[in-house]
Amino acid sequence: MLRLYEYWNSGNCYKVRLLLAQLGEPFERVPLDIYKGDTRTEEFLAKNPNRRVPLIEFPDGRRLAESDAILFFLAEGTPWLPEDRWERARVLQWMFFEQYSHEPYLAVVRSWHLAGLIEQNRAALADMMERGYHALGVMEKHLASADYFAAGRYTIADIALYAYTHVAEEGGFQLDEFPGIRSWLDRVRSQNGHIRIGDAVGKVVTWP
Amino acid sequence: MLRLYEYWNSGNCYKVRLLLAQLGEPFERVPLDIYKGDTRTEEFLAKNPNRRVPLIEFPDGRRLAESDAILFFLAEGTPWLPEDRWERARVLQWMFFEQYSHEPYLAVVRSWHLAGLIEQNRAALADMMERGYHALGVMEKHLASADYFAAGRYTIADIALYAYTHVAEEGGFQLDEFPGIRSWLDRVRSQNGHIRIGDAVGKVVTWP
């Protein structure tokens, strides 16, 4: 069975759980606490030297890191990833946008709030917020004339962007001025098999 | 003909030129100067609201942003991108690693040096260097038992990682203690059709 190493409140890990739930694919889940150093132990570094979750692992020992690469792998051959070459590239464009221009601001500022680190990052905050709002603006512009990010339907590009956008307010980002994003969040939430970030799915396994 | 909007000394843009040269695909090149605001004009924002190069554009108006999504699109159906589902996912893992854990440190510190911004970023520098060296360490560990990053051969994952690794020293990163990386850089340089970051390729077009 597929095994997922993850942290429950990470948007990057939530992406993988959400897709697995929608695919109806059974999986084992190894809960780790990134704030307690669980991804920096010798045992975990042997699995992912880049010390990050999510990480998926197969019984034969194959492992794959990077949330959006995992989504791409799992969605191959399913409606969540288009077959068309151009639309696949558009899916990837939005997933690279998410990891480069979106997550480093929305997810990181959220993690500062959750971990009580806002004060010690005060000097960087305004710039981080501005960059995060810029990313939201790019999404809003796209959503002015489209219901989803690629292929005219719900794909892993939407899952990737939903993960940290739907909890943007936990990072202090207000979505009032982004009506397109708010409607899109509703469309994503209404998909068959949708689960929330805190929902317990998969078979919990303790490790190591 | 394919048109590439780009800046000559950006590693992200170099990735696309390098692959196009190796594919032998003719293209138009629109040189922009990111340091002079060429990607923040009204004309350019109409093409890419995320105000970044590289950007490719087809005569029918289709446009694609994000360097690694462009590589994936252009390499589809060629030896530079494996057919196998698992190996494709491994290629993507390394490309997302590059954009999230490597480029934000190696490319950004290099750009501070090139733009004379080191002094005003002094407070952040040590942390940025540490994260950059961590990324190099992850690469070195992989290269201890592999000649390339995925599929056992030269792919777009190597092109993506080569772009800013081969100019790491321009950002003050020393590669002396990374013999695996230095050998791999030589292997990449020895590939058929290799071009350097400053080599003039494509048909230059002025725009707008």
C-alpha cells in the first residue's frame, strides 16, 4: 500500500490527502510533526535528504518528494490531469507558480502565525504580504474569465492552489477583494469527495 | 515560429535557450532587461501578469510561463523527457526541488551580487547561503550514486538544475567540497549541442 509521510496542517501534505481521497485510493499515513523536528531525524533524512514532507513511499522502496510532483504522478491517467500536451503544460505552469510565487508567501506567513513567530519576522512581513497579495492578484485575474486554472475543469492545478489559498486568512491575508477566488474556492469545495485539511483519512501508521 | 521573451543572464531563461538549441528548434528571441523594468510594462503584463521571464508565445497567441513548465512542454516526445510515468515524476520532483529549494537561494544571492545589492541584503545573507548550501548538499548526495538526476540519463531535470548551479560561484557559493556536482557539471557541458549562458542563439526580435 502507498505510504504518505506528512504533517496534518501543512497545505502541501493536504494536497496529497485530498487527491488520494478523491481518487478513492487507500493509503497508510505516517503523521510527523514538522515543528518538533520529525523531518530532521536521521531516519527521515535517509528517506528525504531535503527534510520535507509530503513524501510518498511504495512497498518496493521507491520514494517521491515534492507535493506537486506527487500530485502529477498520482493523477496520471485520471481526469485530474488532462491528456492534452498543452493543457498538461498549463497545469504545470500553475503548479510551478504555486511553489515559486504563492506558497513561499502565503504558506510561510501562515506558518509564522501558527508557530508564534510573527514578531521575530516583523521586518520581512510587509514584503512577504505584498508578494502574497501579488500572487492572489494573478489568480484573481485568471479567474475573471475562467472557472478553473487549466483545461476548463477541476485538475491538480486547482488542488495545488487551493491548499494554501483556502487558509490564506490564517496568514492574515484578506480575500474580500478577490471575489473570483472566493467563488473558485466554493467550486473546489463542492467537488465530489472533497475533504477538509483536518479530516482524518488513510490508515494511521506509527514510525519509525 | 516560437517566440521566447527573456533576459540573457537569467538562468531560468537560459534553461529554455539550452533546450531549444539542443532540440535544434528555430525560435525568435525577444531580449528584455529585467533590471530596467521591461517585465513590468503594461505590454508585458498583458502577456504575463506574474511579470516574469521566460515566457514562450506561439503565433496563435498561446503563451506559457514558468521555466520548468516550458521545459516539460518542449521536451515532450523527445529523449530529454522520459516516457515512463515514474521517471517523469522523478524529473518533476527535481524540477520542483530546483524552484523551491535551490533557485530562491542560488539565483537570488547571485542576482544581489550582479545588481550590487549585497550590502543592503546583508542581514539575510547568511541564512540564504546556508539554504543554498543545503540544496547543493542534497544534489551532492544524489550524485554520489548517480550520473544524472532522473532516468539514468541527461534530461530536463539536469537542464533545470544546471542553470543556476553552473554559475553558483557568481553568487559566492564555492563548489570545492562538491566533487559530485563538479563532475556532473562537466557531464552536462559535454552533451551534444550544449551552449553557454551568454551564447547568442535564436533570431533576435525587438518588441514591442
